[in-house]
Amino acid sequence: MDVFPWWTEEHKRFAVECRDFVERAMPRHVESKWTREFPKDLFEEIGRGGFTGAGVPKEYGGLGLGATGACIASEEFNYMPGVGRVFVGNLLGGLRQIIEFGTEEQKKRFLPRIAAGEIGAIVITEPFAGTDAAAIDTKAKRESNAYVLNGKKRFIVSAGVATRHMVYARTSNDPEDVRNYRHLTAFIVEKGLPGFTVEKINEIAGFKNVQNGVLNFDNVVVPMENRIGEEGQGWKVMTAGLNFERTLVSAQALGWMQAILGSVVPHAQRRVQFGRPTIDIPANQFKIADLIMKIKIARLLTYYTAYLWDLGADITIDSNVLKVYNCEGSMQASLDGIQVVGGEGITAFYPLEEIMNVSKVENMAGGSMEACRLVIFRTAMRQMAEAFKAQRKVIHEKLGIPVPTANEPEKQADADEEKILYTLAEDYRVNPGLYMSLDDIGEYFDTSRERLEEILLSLETKGLTRLYRTKKGLQLAKATYDGLKAAHPAEYYRWFPDWVTEDRIF
């Protein structure tokens, strides 16, 4: 494994330990895939090795290696896709929620168990709620010093074998609470509680030695001390660890890409067709080169995002970019890898078809690609607003064309209809196909937004402006054809390049 300059010596040693363990565990992992057995013994060994404590602070029995250490383990363990999938999704899932919202007593009770390898599950998806997690319908009713849970959860990884379950349930139907995301509450639900059962085990693509199923809650009494955060904070608890978990899922997909490369190249070096090894075929070389590029970019994105997390930076954009790139990348890498290997690539004797299937799962689970893109867009619109500020242009005095300017417009003392119409007309010369925002117009006048809106509305009633509104109110304005005529004569807007002669225009 290549290391990065910001890794500590502890990170470097941990990477070697993870790789050594995976090499020893691989035969047992493969065996469990063929027998369709959940390899509980492997997870016990993982726990004894302390690997699940990578992201757990040292004061709670962990290794204190942060997001970087957790990603190292996630990448390495996903050379074993089934075992690695459980490692990421469940053993580390929920960690940040407990750290950020748990009481000190809860941290002391649960974090050492995570560090020791206890299998856990994230329990969100329901028959009526998937990506739309705010629509969760499983109910939790407060009764004295406990909550009574009723509902169903589905597509739960490690259903039936997990001991600890991070569950989200509805505690309010008040429209105001729902509108402000105060209607959910988070709980740790432990295996063995009366009424808490496995309803069904699913057959999921790529989950050969991983259980996935439906959980049923029938008047399950959960003690107050297992509530994580306050009542109504469930949405905040859920989203607290989302960026962290998406970073780990991305490290998981990186491990899959590494496993693909490690299978494809040796095969192509030894498979002879048309009188030469298939690695000598240019089309295969291109696919292998693409895979190498994907891995190089994915590793840099993964560990830089983890580094930012460890520094305490906001990684909302980075972690979602990372998940989209790595999960879509691993899917494409599996398809390319199968194409290079040929028929054997779609057999169970190579990991390619398994990785193809689990990659598709990760294009939906833990935040679909569409959901991640929406987060990227919405967050970027806020955080990068300065970068999206429109560059101001003016008409060049000699050339008559729009050119950028760094000069701020001279503000006029007050605004009236004529002045605003002139401003819109001048903007037409610069940006004939665009509207002006109210902020754009406000740069020219020393007056309030309310006054600008009043004037624009008056111009609209006269047919001189066209306005665009949202539920937030008036946003954009543009002069109509009549507005342009009212501002200036037609000659004002005419312009032709020098090479156009008089006999070629009218």
C-alpha cells in the first residue's frame, strides 16, 4: 500500500497489520462464500486484533487513528468484499453518532464494545422510507422511563447476527416538528429484547456470506438509557455520522478496485489468445490503464478527505464527491475487469462478479448517487457562493463589445423607474439572454431592496419588465421589448464587427 506524507507512523504500522491479517484470513473468507455461511469466527478474530477500534478514541478502548485509520482498515478488509462490507457498514457504522450525541455513560458502555469487534447494524430503511429517510414511520412512544417501538425495517445488513442496532423511529407527527426535522429519535436496540425479531432474510446481489434482512418491532421496550441524544434529535444524530460513513464506504469501494486490479493483471499476463498474452492486446491495456487511473485518483480523494475530517474540517462536499467517484468507479472497474478476463470473470472463482454486484448495491445504499449529487449541489451553492458570483461586464467605449471590469459601479443616490429601466437596458447590451438579479440591480443604487421591488413591480404593470418569482419572492428582472424601446432608440443597441460593411446590413 502506498502511504501518504500526512500518515503517522501508527497509521503506517496499522496498514501493514491490516494487510497481513487479510492475507491470513482470505482462505476462510472464500470458504464462507461457497458455504453461504456468515463467518462469525473471522469477526471474532477481527475484534481480538483491535481493527474495529481504528476510529474509536483511545480513552474508550480504541486505537485513536481517526478517519484515516478507519479508511485504511476499510480499504484493506474489502479485499474480502463480504467481510469488508460488514466491517464498514456495521462495525464502524453508528460510531460518530455515539461519539457526538451519546452521554459519557453511553460512550463508556458502547464504544469499547465497538472496539472489541461487536457486530452492529444501522437500521434506517423501511417499506415506506429509503433515501427519503425523513419519512420513517416506525413509531417510538414514550412510556415512563422507556420507549415502546412498533414498525418494520428492511435491507438491514447483518440482520440476525448483529448484537447492537442503531435505530431511528418517529416520536412526533406534529406538522411543525416534521417540517423542522424534529420528529425522529435515535436509539440503540440490543438483540434479545422481547418483540424484536428477524422477519425475513433477503437474497441480495453480491451478499454471499453477508446476511441482509427485515427486522420487526412489536411493542419492543427500549430503556431510556439507550436513547442517543434528546427526543426529536434523531435527524441530527443520523446525519452526524453520514459524511464519516460515506468516507468509509468510499474506502471500501477503493479496496474493491484494488482487488480487481490484483486479479485482472496476473490473469491477462497468463491468458494466451491469438498467439499472445491478452495483456498485449491494446484494448486490454487501455482498460487496465483506466483502472490504474481510477485507483490513483480514488486513493488520493479518499485519504485527503479522511485527513480533512481528522483536522476537523467540513467534508460535506468532499465526502459526497468521494462516494460518487469511488462507487461509480468501482462499478465501471468491475465491468472493465470482467471484459479483460473474459468468461472466467463472470464465474465465482474470481472476485469480479461479486464486486460488480456489491458495487451496484453501494450505488444505492448509504446515500444513492442521486442523493449525493443533490447534497453536493445544495452545499456548494452555500459554501461556494463567492465563486459563483457573476463577473460584471461593461460595454467597451471603442470596441462596443462587453468586457469584464473589476471596477464597482458608481452608486446612484436613489432609484426611479427611468434609472432602473436604463440599467436593465444596459444589461441587455452586455447579457442579452440573461436576467438581472435584484442583487445585481442593487449594486447600482443606494436604496433598499423593498424600494427596488416596488419600482420593478410598477414597471411590470406597464409591460416594461418581465419578473421571475419564487416562494421566497421576487428574484430576477429583465426589460421587455417595450422596455428596451422606452429606454433608448433602436440605434443605441446596434453593433457590428468591423468586417461587416454597410452594403451587408440594413
